[in-house]
Amino acid sequence: MKLEIPAGEFAGYIFDLDGTLVDTMPLHYRAWDAAMRSAGLSCTLDEDLFYSLGGVPTRRVAELIAGHYRLTIDPHAVFHHKEALFTELQADARLIEPVVDFARRVARTHPVAIASGGPRDIVRRSLELSGLAPMFKVVVTADDVVHGKPSPDMFLLAARQMGVPPGRCLVFEDAEPGMRAADAAGMQWVRVPSRTRPADTGHPVEIKLKAKPARNGAG
């Protein structure tokens, strides 16, 4: 895996969790597919649709998937069913080692934070199961803000809790909504290519410096 790190001096680092630090996205997909089928979906959940919603708060994902397939659902009920299904699979998740290794290095000298669109209890459990909880003193979830990704609220709250100006934070994300949220927060970001990562996540990360990206989220 190659991470393209923007040039510059950063004072704090913010990491998405699912698909960025922990390889949970395939597990989330299985849980969403089963939950939506129980709610009336008559076909396999489209994976591209699912991945396009990465980082969006869970209840909102239920609404968006239902809207795409023209289903009438109870988002609250689907939310709880999906999270119950995911909890059964959660222990099978593996670390995305190159990103975790980078996080461990920068955490020795800089504040680090989690900003995840998941509910707090699920996020905390993932951090505990993965062994990452001690590293992240600042954890922001969908339960902590009114507007989730792609709004900037999570990242701005994480920066405030770290005591770092937004413009001096670097965000690590695997999904478009998170990158748009970072742009809106005035932060540079690094794309984590979670869907195309080699099977062996233990390879050393290749870090490549690049110029500061334009603020259009297309990089």
C-alpha cells in the first residue's frame, strides 16, 4: 500500500476507523446486505452503493439505501438490526497494518484522534477488539455531532478536543464522504485505498510526499 502524505508540518492526525485502520468494511457490507434483505430488499445490495456511503452515519445510510431501492423502512429498526448483525462479525476484523503502523509512529509525538460515522458503542468495541483503544484518547462518533460526514462537524470537534487548529490537522480516510468532510473542515487528507489493498496488509507502507491538494476533494 502507498500512502501519499501531503508536504507540510502537521500538529495533529485524525483517522477514520472502518476501512482506514480496521478492515471492517466487508463485514459491514455483509451486515447491511442481510439487514436490508430482512427489511424488504429483493436483490443483493450493490457494493458500489455501499462503499459510496462510507463514513456516513448508520441511520442515514439506512435511509439512503432504502431511497435508492424505493423501499419503505423503519430506519431505527434497520439500524439496530444491522448493528446487531455486525457485532456478531466484529471479532473477525483485521488491522490495516500500514495505516496502523503510521498512526503508531505519529502518536509518539503528536495528538491523534478517531472520527468515525459509527455509533459510539460499536466504535469503542472495535477499538478495544483491535487493541487500538489505548492509542486514541480522542474519539468522535456519529453520536457526538448533529451532522455527520460529509459535513465537517466530526473533524472540527476532533481538532478542538486535540487542541489543534483545523488547518494543521491531517485526515486519513477511505471514503468520499470523509474526504469531502475534511475539505469542508479546511484539512488536508490522505486517501487509504481499502478496496484495492493487497491481501497481505503486513507489507511496509510506502510513504510518498506530495504537494498540498486543491480543496475540491477530487484528489
